[in-house]
Amino acid sequence: MADPVTALTVGSAVAGIGSTILGGMNQKQGFDTQAAAAAYQGKAQSDLYNYQAAVALLNKQIASQEADYARKAGEVQAQESDMATRARIGTAKAVQGASGLDVGGSTAQAVRSSIGEVGAENTAIVRANAARTAYGYEVTAASAEAQAGLDKMAATNSLIAGQYGVQAANIGGQGAILSTAGSVASKWMQVSQSGLFSTASPTGANTGATGTSADAGV
């Protein structure tokens, strides 16, 4: 039977090995947690960017529709302006005729021509305003489309970053396992080479054999 000092030393050695194993397991668990967190964070950020991209595309669609509406509304207003101009010209001609003026005379024609020029200018202004409004919506649509592209790129990059984080954590976990295994092996070798696990010494065995022979001779 080993003496108390030897037993205590062996117990301490075994406890040290166990502590090393437990520490390695804790490190591995920590890296596993990091891997899970990296994957979750990457996915969450990717989902957020994809949502923002969807919103941007919706804004682009709305702005494009607004631009189309502005052009069509402007054309309707332009047509109404032309109709109003023709009506004013017709009214002016009727008034000229009722007043006894020669509607074919240069003066009467000049008056009607002026009304037509003013009306044409008003129509041009209506179309220009509609085009400017439509252009503003088109710029908004283009900006929203560009933002959607950036958000989609960010979503992809977030997933990639999360995957890199998982890989880094997995490598760290593997390193912790290898480090723990090496440390345990080293401590076990030290304990084995120290002879702490020997049950009896060779000298003690020879002494006991000699004493038995002497007793037998007596």
C-alpha cells in the first residue's frame, strides 16, 4: 500500500489532469458559443439589410409610378390648355364678327394670333412643369434602386462575415481541444515517469525474500 504522501501526490496529479480537461472543455464551449453568436448576428444583419432592400425597391416602384402619373397628368393639362386657347380664339373671332370687324383683316388676325401664342406658351409651361415633376420622381426612383443594391450587397457581406466568424470560432475550438490533449498527455507522462503509480519498490521485495529464507534456516 502506498504511503499517505505518495497517495496525496498522486491525487494532486490526477486532479491537475482533470482540471486541465475541464478547462479545455470550457474553452471549447466558449468557442462554440462564439460560433453560434457569429452565425446569429450574421443572419440577423443579413435579414435587416434584405428588408431595407425590399423597402427601397418598393419606394423605387412608387416613385416610378408617380413619375408616370406626373407625365400623363401634365399631358392632360396641356391638352386642356390647347382646348382653352382654341376656345378663346373662337370667342375672339365671334366677337370681332359681331362688332362688324373684318375677321380676315390683319388686325383681327393679329389679335387671334396673339391669343394663340399666349395659349401655346401656357401649354409649353404645363408640359415643362410636368416633365420637371416626373424627373424628380425618376431621380428618387434611381436613388432607391441604388440603395436597394447596396443593401443587398450588405446582406451578402453580413452572411459572409458571419460564416467567417463561425469558422474562426471553430478553429479556436479545435485549437483548444488540441492544446488540452497535449497538456494532458504531458502531465500524464510526467506522472508516469515519476513512479508515483508503483505499488512496491524492488528493494522492499528483496528484503522480504531474504528475511523469509533466514527464518526458514533457523
